[in-house]
Amino acid sequence: MATTHQFALSIIITVICVEPVFSCSYSWNEKYKLVANCENQGLTSVPRNLSRDIQELILSQNLIDILKNNSFINYTNMERLILSKNKIYEIHEDAFAGLNSLKVLKVNDNLINITILPEGVFKHLSNVVALDISRNKKQLNESNQFIYPDATFSGLERLQNLSIDLYMFPVFGRGFIKLHNLTSLDFHKCYLRKSSGFKLGNSTFQNFSSNLKELYIRGCRHFFQMEYGLLEHFPNLKILDLSNSYVHLYQALRILHPFQYKNMSVINFHHITDSSINGNDFPYSVVITEELMKYLKTICIESLDLSKTGIVDYQKHSLFSFEHPKCFKIFIMSANRLPATISDHYFEIIRFIKHAANIKVYDFSYLTSDYPDPVYLNVYHPETLNHFENRIQNVYFSPEVSIFLPPSLEFLRFTHISSVLSSAFIICANTSLRYLDVSFSVYQHFPNGTNDCGKQLKYLDISGSPKAIITFPKIPLPKLTILKMTHARIDQLILKGKEWMVFRAPYLRNVDISFNNLWTLDRKTFLNQPNITHLNMSNNLFRAIPTFVKNLQNLEYLNLSNNLIVSINDTMRRWLSNVSSSRKFVLDLSNNDLVCSCDTVDFLSWMETKKEIFHDADNYTCTYTKKSEQVPLKKVIENKNKYFLYCEVKKNMWLLPLCISVGSAFGIFIALSLLYNYRWKIILYMYRKVRRVVENNLHENYMYDAYVSYEDRSVTWIQKFLLPKIEDEWGLKVCLHDRDILPGDLTADAKAESIKESRHFVFIITEHFTEGKWGKFEIERAVYEKCTTNLRKIIVILQNIQVKDIPEEIVKISNDVCFIELPLDENEIYDKLDHQSTWLKLKALFYLN
């Protein structure tokens, strides 16, 4: 009995004394160190019941507000402590007791006021090499000096990396002299701004170690000034990063004087000139002079970023006058406002690239253009255009400028540059070029290149220029994996019969041909690129999934969003089912013209069973034809019985007419026999009675009474016979693409809009109709408009054509078509009375719904 009481007592004591167990997880990092991850657990204090062997503790994104004494006393082996994004505002002097092995401490993004930290708070952290105490409490009074607690930080004698905030009027005391090992100083959050009497002065950093190699002053979004000798205390600096700090390029170039004729790894001046800065001394428009470049050009720099620095021009022998071009590995000049067409500038760039023998990355993109021979308006007579003399005199542009790419170059970007210079011929030898982007760049002739330029190429972007498609496929591309050709007007190349995908790229995996006005593609498309896995054909004019995709045996992702697809036919559905069963496959049909009707019920049922194929299928919509409204496709699929009940009724409606017709067949036959010989007289009589009412009610919502589709051999017959009947005699209005579609419009879009605005659709079919380049497109568009109930009738006029020669596309929709035969040659008419009745039949089709 005593033993039982003791056991129960021990359980009670255990339950009372053991702290609650939080759902912290344990893992091993890449260095086989034990890590305890307690991130985002709602903790209000440091847990004490974790394994004593942990070497890294992650407590970020909790609710800890105070670090009390001996909070980590149990974790003497810990080397990394992450306390980011808590609510810490107070740290006791012995909070870090026991952490003698700690090397990395992060207490960033809290509420700490570093000026009131206990002086000995870091005394237990003698081995810390990295401290991040940035993004903490903001300075209370920005007009007073901010005294950094140097005595508090002086105990971190082994500290190498310090991340801290930079406040107004900063004072770094002599205690920072003891940080002999400090090599990286990162002012992660910056509160500097232009204020009376404020500058980062020559003495600001005088108490920091001269061994500092990295200085980061980033994200100062308000202009402030820097004195000339600001960086003279850091003669061994290798990385200077002022990116996104609005100090202006003029100041940044002037404070580089301590580094003349020295080696530096990175100078990052990205976006240090901003539109918010504009004055006499620091203008928004920056012009580079030889004087400004006198320090920078002497430095041996590996990586230089001058992007978005406001440069609009530069003197000769200034911007590209580097004395050590061979030092460069990365050079970025994008997003400035440089004139890209001045010959001296152009050739300076070419010379720089030639001498930068070790460069790997060169980016000269998003530059504005300076067009020669501009056309101006006359201020007194604006209708008169004046061709003033070009400001560039005696400049000779050679037919083709040769650019020698260094063998070391791996990344080259010339995108979004407008230039009227002659074309360039890129010469490559032993090339390492892997990434090439020449998209949206306009030349008189698109750059050409030697075969070597494509040997190592893996990424190619030739978007924005159809000329590029003609040029670059000539270069062998044996390693190409990603190809982008957006906004390249591929549709125009196809209409002109030009080849655009004949090159072989056996490793090509990702292709983007979006925004090309494509409505059809040949079955041989991508025949030489069978291994494509991702194909983007979004934002085109496809009415169905192109059949050529069935040849892509490795296809995993097909993007056909923002097209005009109404449904998926049975053949394509079977292929998609087979593909999805054999491998992971995704199809994006978002923002298409899907139709929910009796004709598409099978497609919707199939889609319900294959929902996993479709990207974001729950957000698809379709046109519900019964009410002509857009509804969520998910809702229609889930309630098919409700939405398509009328379809079953429609299927059985033939029984009633059949019974009635059989019962009254004898009587109707007699009546029809009597009326047959007088049929057209009766029609004409009825027509005269109802003509005005019909004409007044059928012209409200349409621009045209009919859209006429034809091929060139029918033009003469249309002008001589059809138009005089329809427009002159009957008073109707038709749309002819040669006459009514304005030049300059996108042809496919203009045709589609005209068809939509027409009450009826008329096809004039001859034996040569399918040879026309727009015939199939117009048939598909007519079917679509008929399906959406916008089109009243599809009328087919057959001219000297046998039934077996009628296009297959017309045969497929024959149930919805009215056929009329009229000869192409009026001399072939034998029965004049019957010919006249055919015209009357056509007129009746036009007038009656």
C-alpha cells in the first residue's frame, strides 16, 4: 500500500513540476548540429524543457517580451540563437548567461531601445561573431544626437558582422575601437533624412576598425548629404553598398577617393539618384564627366551596379574609361536614360566589352532612345512638319558593327532598347554565353551572330520583334532549355508562309509564345523540339486546343488561358485522359469563352471527372446559353440536372411532331399539292404584308445584316450580282472584309468583331474556298457566334461545286446551315423562273428569323 501511495505522489509531483510541452521540432542542419525549431508557437517566454544538447534554437515570430536572467542557462552548447520578430523590449543583464559557445545572435525586428541596454548584457557572449540587432525601436527625437552605447558593444571583441540601425546625428563612441575583428557593418534600417546641419561627416566612423571590409548603408529613402572624407577610415573596404539610399550619384562618386588604385569586390549604387532629388547641386538628370569618374575609373572592380542612377548622358572618355576593364566580372547599367544612338557612346561600349576579358554578366537594358532626324512641328503652322538638321554631324554608321564577346561572358541582356543604329554582328569564340535577352529591342536590322554564340546558350528571349525569329533560329542551339517569343507577331510570319520553328533544340523544355495573335498552328510545329515540358500559348486567339500538342510526349504544363476556347472535342479529351493517367499534367483554360449548353454536356461531365488536370478550375466561368449569362463553371458542373434538364426534354420533343405529322400526313399532302404551284406567289403576298413590321424590328442590335465570307474568284460575281440585289434592291447592309475592315487593324480581331455585329453569316463556297487564308477561321467564328445565339442564320451559297467537295468544316455544321445554289456564271442559267425563285428564297432568309 505504501508503495502505491509513493508512486501516485511521484506522478502528481511530475505533473505539477514539469512545464507545458510546446510543439517544437528537432532536426539536424547541414553541419549535423541539433536544431530546435520553436517558431510561431505563441510563446511568451523562453522554454526551459528543451534538449540540453541543442546547438541552434529558433524562437522567431513568438510573443516573448522580456528576456529574464538565466533564460538560456540550460543550453550551454548553443551556437546560434534566433529571436527575430518577437515583442522584446527589455533584456536583463544576465539574460544570456551560459551562452559562452554562442556565435550567432539575432534579435532583429523587436522593440529594443539599444540606448538603455544594460552595460554588461553581452558579457557572456565573448565568442559571438555575428550580431543582428537591427529594426528595433525608432529614435524618439531625431533632432538630437543618437549616442550608440559603445560600452555595451565593446565586450564583443570577436564580433565580425554587426547589423544595426542608422539614426539621425549618430555618435559612435570610443568603445567601438575594441571591435578589432569587425569586418562587416550593415545599417539594415536607415532613418537618415535631409535636415538643417545634418551630414554623415568625416568623423562619423572614426572609431571603427580600419579592417572593415564591407559597409552597407541601404534603403535610406530620404536625401541626405555625406562629407568628402566619410570613408577614409576604411582603406581596406571591399564592398560598398549604398543601394536604394538617395544620396545622389555625384556624392557617391566623390567619396570613393580613398580607394583609388585599389581592388574592390562590389560597388552597388543601384537607385541612389531619385526623382525626389532635383536641385542645382544634385540634379535629377545626371551627366557623367571625366572629373566625376576620376576615382571610380582607377579602381579594380569585380562587380559594379550603376542601374537607375539617373544618367542621361556622359562625356567622351568618362563613363567607360576604366583603367582596369579586365577586373570586371559583373557590370549593370540598366534603367537609366542614356541616349542609345550616339555613335561615340556606342563605340565606347563596344571597346569596353572587348577589353573586359573576364566579364561574366553585362546588363545594358531599359534605356531610352535618341532618334536622329526627328520631325518637329512648326509653331506658326502646326500642319507643316519641319525636318531640322540632325544634331549629330558627320557621323558614319557602318552597315554592320561587329561586337566581340569575351569568352568569359555568361549573362548578356540588351532588353527594351530603342535604337536606330545599324545592326550588330555578334562574334563569339570559345563562348560561355548561357543567358541572352535581346527582347523588345528595335534595330534597323536585328543583330546576327556567329554559330559559336549558341553553343552554350540555355536561356534565350527574343520577344517583341518578329525580325529576331528569322535571325536567331539560324544559330545552332544544342543546349537551349528556355525560349521566350512573346509579342513577336508570329501570326504575321505564318500568314506570309515564313518558317519560324525549324531549328533543332533537343534540350528545349520551356517555350513561351503568348501574345502573338495566334489562332492556328501547323501540325509540324515544334517537330524538332519533342522534349518540351512547359508550353505557354496564353493570350492568343485559339478556338480549340491545337492538335500538334499531341506530338509533345513529355508535356507537363500547357497554358491556354485568355484564348477563345469554347469546349474540348472528344478526340482531344481522350488524349488528355491518357496523358494525365501516365504522368502529372496541368492544363490552364482560365479566362476562355467556355460554353455551357446541351452540346457541351459531355465535355462538362468529363471535366468533372478530370478536375485535377485543370489549373484553378474552381474559378472558371462559362456562358450558359439558355439565359445568355456568365455563370461559375463549378456551379454548373455540380448542378448539371438543374441546368440541363431542358436538354432531355429537347431530345424527346421529336415524338410529338412525329405523331402529328403521321396523323395529318394525308391531309397535308393534298394541301401541299394544291399550294405547290402557287408557292412563290403566296410568299410574295405575305412578304408584302409583313415587310414593314419585320424590317422595323430586325435592325436594332446589329451593325450589318450579314457578314459575307468568300475567296478571290467570287469578287466579280459579288460586285456584279450579289451587292446590287442585297444592298441596292433589298436595302440591306453587308460586311465585306476587303471593303469594310480598315487597313491597319489587327485582321483577326477586326473580323471577329464584324462577325459579332452581323445578324446572319453568308459563305460563298467555290471549289477553291479552302485555299483562302481566312476560310477556316471564319467558319470557326461563325460556329462560335451561332452557339452563343448571337447569330441568327448561317447561309451557304454553293457555286459550281459538287456535294463531295463541300469543305468538311461546313459538313460538320450542316444541321445549322441553310444551303442555296447560285451559279458563278449567269450564262449557265437554264430555268430563269427557278433562278428567280432562288433569289426570293435568299431574300426571305435574310428578312425572316
